[in-house]
Amino acid sequence: MFRSITGALTQSKLTDRLKQWVNSFAREEEDGPLESAPEAPEKAPVQPAAAVAEPAPVEEPDQYREREQAWEREWARVEAWSEELAERQALREQRKNAQAQMMGDCLYNIEMILQAPRASEEDPEPEPEAEAMPADSAPAVEPVIGYESGELDGYSLPGTAFLRADGDYPDADMSAAELDDLHQRLQQTFDNFAVDALVCDSTVGPRVTQFRVKPGYGVRVESIAGLDNNIALALKASAVRIQAPIPGEPYVGVEVPNTRSRTITLGEALKSEVWQNSTAAIPVALGMDIAGQFQFCDLAKAPHLLIAGSTGSGKSVCINNIILSLLYRFQPGELELVLVDPKRVELAMYRELPHLIHPVVDDAKQACQALKWLVREMETRYEIMAERRVRNIAGFNTKARQEGFSPMPYIVLIIDEMADLMMTAKDDVETPIARLAQMSRAVGIHLILATQRPSVNIITGVIKANFPTRVAFKVSSQIDSRTILDGKGAETLQGKGDMLYTPPGQSRLRRLQSPFVDDDEILRVTDFIREQAPPRYRVELDPEDVPGGGEGSGEEFADGADPMLMDALAVVASTGKASTSFLQRKLKIGYNRAANLVEEMEVRGHIGPQVGSSPREVFVTPNDLPR
């Protein structure tokens, strides 16, 4: 009952109501004594000429006692209400004091953050030279396939002077007044919806601000998470993401977009101490978190990366950051790249790099052949490691340095648009990717797949199961978010590099802002690398050697025969069956190509014609085929 009264009345109205009750009790006591019943009044002499009025009924003593007990019970209840009200007032004062202290700490932290850039400008660090890292400081490169011993002795890694610095873009941090206004409106929203929650402090990130909210005793976090749309309306925000709860903390995180965002550059990330002191085997730059710390992913631990997001969300910029991170860390003899660009324009700036083992692949048939070559390379590497009695590429390279033989370079496959390959040659793409994702980690082969259509037809269950490390940019619906991350959240992102990232071996999501790198920066870095070493392509892909290239992919030899004719004859001769659907299943090819093979075998006299619903006659035997 107290909760209903306090919910309907303010503190002042409740106090006035209590005073009215006390005064009413006092007036009732003044009207008549309650201790004992009043004595009966004396009867007046009867007048014979006038009628005498009958006396009013007098209450019995039991009725007085019942009224007194009711008053006592009511007064005890009022006293209990007063005590509870006093306790609630004391708790509210404590919360106000705690909130004031936290706000003071938050404002102090903001002042320190705002003063940090000024301090760096007053005492700037010496700018790196435009030239790259000297050759004597670069690690020595062991001879690998495609390069002779000593050919890369003069190679040097590119310097950060080719990239934009953090001061090239205007600072757009939030002011203390704007932050306080958001804080007050967020707290008022919780009060308006009768949710016992206290907004404690906030952390300003490059793109969003995270408010930490302390739920009251007995308050369900679901009641806070369900207010995301109401909070967005109250704060005039496009979308609000609620993290309920923050992993490892007794708080609920409310992420609100900043009125002005800060641009993060790749040069700033590569100058950070996290990158300079990184011990990761294959580090790649992903972005800056809400706390202002740069986050890097170790591709060797990932071991594969899945990137998805709608058009304009920052997916292509993220791929450029990853490639440049690899170029800044590895020399051509230490890492090799296989780039697949179905669009033919996204990765064109990386053509003729010495890290490439094949020119940039822009054809679906060559992409299928590249995947098959990687499978063969994986199997070859496992055989070599078995002979050397090592378990992984790290142990192999350590033994190579000790015994003096050539180390094994890492291989990174990057597919810019997975959707196009899945539409044209799904059977020829999905199986090699699944095999590589399952087994290639130990031999140093890593995959990075990107797509702008995160549907279940593109990101299949087989692919998702082998890609635990994922990056999601802004998507159009919650269904797409669940397809990528197995949970919602990506539909509330702001775009332009705003991402959700699942680190290797962890289930919780991290919100990062991807660094921005433009085409001029990429060209400066790649031109510098191309000037030092020419490409040494060691792989030749033959698109004619792709079984099952899709509908109507029956390329012919010089004599007009399909290259899979001998395989089809072997299947027909060994089974005695010849039909289009049968060859489709056995050879894993498209319908058009299987039909062409059946017609070719009929023309050459290997099988008989189709007669009604009867099966075709088979005239060829295994002994007739060349051995």
C-alpha cells in the first residue's frame, strides 16, 4: 500500500496527508472521551402541555473500544509508513551523493581526455622519416620459393609517414555540457518509466558514448533492455544499443551515438604502443573501442575471419586496413597473399605486389581453381611437416632457423565478395572453403571472407561453424545480424566503420570504430613496395581445369570434347548407367554440362539413344578406356 501511495503522491503531498490524519484523530478525541462510556443524563420533568423529544441512542462501551482499536491500528500503520519514508529518503540522499561524486570523477576524466591532445601538440613526437625502415633493422628474410637467396636483402618495410596522422582530421569530441545533458535525460527516462536505475558514469568513444547504469535492488535487466526505443526517442538518437549486462561488471551499458564523431586513421593505429609491442604472429588492425584503446586481431589465433555488412557500412575500408597491416608487418618472403576480387575494382590497387603468388583473381572460375590449389598446398604442407616431425608452422619455422632450411611463409586468402562466388559456383566454392577452414590453421593458411549480403544462402551453416571470429558492420535487419553474429545488435550500428567484433575464443561482442584509409594512402604504400621488389608469381591457375563450373560451363578441347568426358565415361562404364541426373550427382556438375556430356557420349557411340522411359544402353566397358 505504501508503494502505491508513494507512486501516486509526491513527498510533500504525503506529508500533508499524514498531518490531516493526525488532526482528524485529535478532533475525534476532543468530541468525546474514549476511556469510558458517558453517564446517562438526568431526565427533565415532563411537561403535560408539550411533547418531549426522545433522547439520542448512546453507544455501548464495546463500540468505543472497537473504534479505539481501529485508530490504534491505523496510527501504527501511519508510523510504519513514516519510518519507511524516512528510510527511502535516506537512501535517495545516499544515491544523490554517490551520483554527484561519480559525476565529478567523470567530468575530471573528460577534462583529462580533452587536455591530452593539447599536451601532445605542445610536446610533439619527432615525425618519422618519409623513407621506410632501414634494412639493417628489418628482420632477415630466408630464401623461399620464387626468390633467390639474398634477393630481398635490401627490402625494407614501409614507414608510417605514408599514412595520414591523427591530426589531419578535426577533433569532434563531445563537450562536458552535452554529456551532462544526455546524462540527465537518460536518468529522467528511467524515472518516467518507474524503473529503479541510477546512471552512474559514462565513457566517450570515437563514435558512441557508453553510459553505465546501476539497476536497483530486484530490478530485472530485461526491464532496462526493453526501453531501447524509448531511450532513443528521449535522447533524440537514431538508435540505441543496450548491453545487458556489461560482461564482468554489475552494470548495464547504454550506448548512445555521439552528436559529432571522431575520425580514426590507420597511421594512428600503427603508431600506437599496442601495435609496436604486439607479440601476435599475424596482427591486423581492426579499430578503436569505446575506451579509446586500439584493438588488433591475431589472425593466427582467429584463425579465419568473416566480415559482413551492407553497402557503405565500411566493409571495404576494413579489408584495406587488414591488407595494409599485413604489408606493414611482413616482407614478401614471410607472407603470401591470394586476393579474389569479383568486382575487379576493390583490390585493383594491390596488383603486382611482391607478396602475391598469383595476379589478383577477378574471375569466378579462377577463384574456384585458387581454392583447389590451396587445398593441395595444405595437403603438401602437412606431408612436409610430417617428415620434419613438427605439429604446426611455428615449430617448422623454428626448426628451419636452427637447421638452415627454408622456412614456410604464411598464406592469407582474401575474398572481397563471397556472394558472387556462391551464386555462380556454390558447390565448387563451399567444399574447399570448409576443408581449408577446418584444417589449414596448423599449416599457416588463413581465410578472410567478406560479403555485403549476409543471408543464409551466402553464409551457410558450414561456413559459420568454421569461422568463429566475425566482424559485423551495419545491416538492414535483425535477421541479418543474427545470421552474422548469432544475435542482434548489428542493425543498430551507425555505419561508416561502426562495427561489432567477436574476438577469438570469446563470445561477447566488442564495439569498435574502424580506421579510415583513403586511396592515396594505399597507393603511396603499394608504390613504395613495388619499387623494391617485382612480383614473383609461382602459381598458374587454369580455369579450364575446373570441374563443375556451373550452368553451361562445358569448355571443350581442341577436338571439341569436354575436358570431363573421360571422367564421365569412367563413371558410365563402371556403373552401366547413363543419365543427366546421375552424372550431376557423381561428378558434382551443373545440369547443362551433364546434358552436354550425355549428348557427346551418344554422338561418339558410347551409349545408346533415349527410348521412352527405358534407360540408355551402355556400350563402353572399363577395358575400353585408356589406362
